[in-house]
Amino acid sequence: MVIKKLYCYVDETGQDTKGDIFIVSVIISAQAQEEIAEFIKEIEKSSGKSQFKWGRAVLKQRLEFINKIFNQGKRS
């Protein structure tokens, strides 16, 4: 039996703010951990969210971050 190591990145928002929406995002990877971490850092920086925790980021920064994550496969 071969044991394969998987890496799981999990983030959540809405739980502590009693928001109407609770969002959980998960990335599971068997490889490319460095590339995934760099990708997330790049999106945090380009969306303007990087300097803030989610709860302190303004709505525009949050929406830009989410949009970039969900549309990452649609780059030209």
C-alpha cells in the first residue's frame, strides 16, 4: 500500500460575524504547494485584501478576491 500525502488549505468567513452567508473554501493538493501558496498571495495582493483580514477588508476587496479565485482558470 502506497500512502500519498495530501495538503488541504481551508478558509472560512461569516461564522463570527453572524452573517447571512457562511462561506467555506477548500483546496486539496497532492503537489504544487508552493505554487498554490504563491497564487493565493498574488490574488490577495492584486485584490487589495492582503493587508487586511477578511473581516476588515472592504466589500470591494472581498468581491475582487472571490472573483479572481473562481475565475482563475479563465485567464487569457
